Amino acid sequence: MLSTKDHVISKLIKADGYISGQALSDELGISRAAVNTAVKALKEQGYDITSVTNKGYKLLNMPDILSYGQIMSYLPKSRMEKITVLEETDSTNRVLKELAFDGAPEGTVVISDCQTKGRGRLGRSFLSPAGTGIYFSYLMRPEIDPAVISTVTCWSAVAVSDSISSVCGITPSIKWVNDILINDMKVTGILTEMSVEPEIGAVSNVIIGIGINVNESPSDFPPELRDIASSIRYESGRQDPINRSELAARLILEMDKIASGFPTDQDRYLKAYRDHCSTTGLDVSVVSAHNHTSETPRLGKAVCINDDFSLKVLFEDGHTEDLSSGEVSVRRR
Ligand code: BTN
């Protein structure tokens, strides 16, 4: 539910300087007293807002809060209609799936500050603590053969990479098929889930779930993940937190480009994916998606990304395979 506070903070961020209490009250259609109350509540949340007689309010500093109000300051007002921002939920993919079944349109987004049952690939869980990451789900309704669903995931990996580059000033790489890495450490995972209409076998909706580790410190990860997972802030050597709301807003715009460009923009996304993919040329070990816990890994070399985003692997016995799913680990020497 959109609050007066959300509107006021969005205006203060956009103003980029002083804005008078009267202007806020006129533009938002609320009383001066309501403006004062909202400013007071924002200050209590950690926003540093100064007020000067005859000039009005100015935002000096803001805490890193993933909020509807902050996200709104980076997007056109009309785009906010299909966005839900939650403080906590079990899984944004689950929430969005419910909205999709109720008929939510393409472009509907659910974002949460934390998840209690974040879902990962291959039935794993996804660590989703409060205050540091972005847990984000985007609804698409593409006309697509269920067999090529991984294309959407690969396009999304490009969207995530582009968003991080433009907001955080560091360009991540993509580990096939859908992990986003900085310095070889995983900073983002993507879980795409689709629903198919059983009678006709057509895709009715696709939910792209994206979990981004933004501001975590190594100690925020359990010991067993510390060698493989990290955050954008830590890997880019920044002291200050990255503004999660700005990154979430950028991601919404990049995902919108995917939704509107699908499937015609295939060449652009394929090229970008190949440019960013760090798996090709490396020694890899491969296990299939359905047997990943019990199977003995097969060793080979990742050769290239095919036109359908499958990964061509040359195995040690000399035969090649085009993998469209599965778990690929890079073997470091
Ligand atoms: C993976 O790397 O295993 C994929 C992780 C995907 C996590 C995201 S967080 C937002 C969305 N909601 C979920 O429950 N999972 C995805």
C-alpha cells in the first residue's frame, strides 16, 4: 500500500535540492501537516532531511532501504502500478505466481527486502537476509515453446549484468547458465519458473526470480558459502552501501526491455551473453540437473555458447554435447 511517506521521499530524491513544504503539499494533494508528519517519520527511519525557512526541505543523505518510495524516484509514475514492494515474504516467486494465476499482466514485479523461504535452482534454498540484498520476481507472458524457456533465463542474465554495470560501475560475468559473478564469486542467482496450460501445452506465464547479493559482508554468508558467494559491494571494494532501490529500478527497466523485445532482439542478447560469459574456454565438470547429488561429474572443456544458449562441451573421451540444462562447475587449476 502506497504511503504518504513513499510519495514524499520520492519527491525529495527527485528534487535534488530544496523543495518547499507548500510545493510538496500542492503536488501531492495533501496538507502541510501531513507533509510534516511524513518528514518526521522519514527522519525516524534514518533519512537525513534538513529544513530551512523560506527554502523548504532538502534530502542530505538516505539510508539504504529497499522501499516503494525510493524505487518510485527512479521510475515514471505509471510504471509503479504493477510493482509490489514487501518488507518480508516467504518467496517473491511464490507471491508472483499467485498474482499471475489471478490474471496479473506481463511486467508485474514483486520485490522484497528479505525472504524466509527463498527458492534456488535444483530444489536448493536461497539465502535471503534482510537489509542487504534484492529479492525480485518479474512476470512475463511470452508466446514460447516450453522447451526453450532457458532463453528467457539467459536474456535475464544479460539484464542483470547490464543493470549492475550501469548502477554499480562494475561489469560482472555470466557463468553458464544463469549465475552472475564478480571476481569469480556468485553475486546473483536466477530461478525461472513457468506454468504451462495442460490442454494445449502452451506457456501461460514465466516468473523470473532474481536474487542479488548487494551489500553483504563475507560474515553474512554461512562458512560453506564464503568461498563461492559474495556481494557486489564487497567485490567492488566499496565502503558505502550500494543503493538497492536504484539497482532494483534499473533492473525493472532492463527486464521491461526483455519483455518488449522478446523474441525479436535475440541477436543482441545472444551477443551480449557470449561477450559476458566466462565459462567458455574453461575446464568444467558437469552433472545433470536431475541427478546432481548422486552422479559422478563428467570432465570436459566448455567450447562455446550455441545459438539457442546451450553450452557445447568437449568431454575428455573426445565426444561433444550441447547442454541445455545441468550443473556446470569450473575446474580451477
Ligand atoms: C539460484 O542461484 O539457485 C537461483 C536463486 C534465485 C533466488 C531468487 S530470489 C527472488 C526469487 N524468489 C525466490 O524464492 N527465488 C528467486
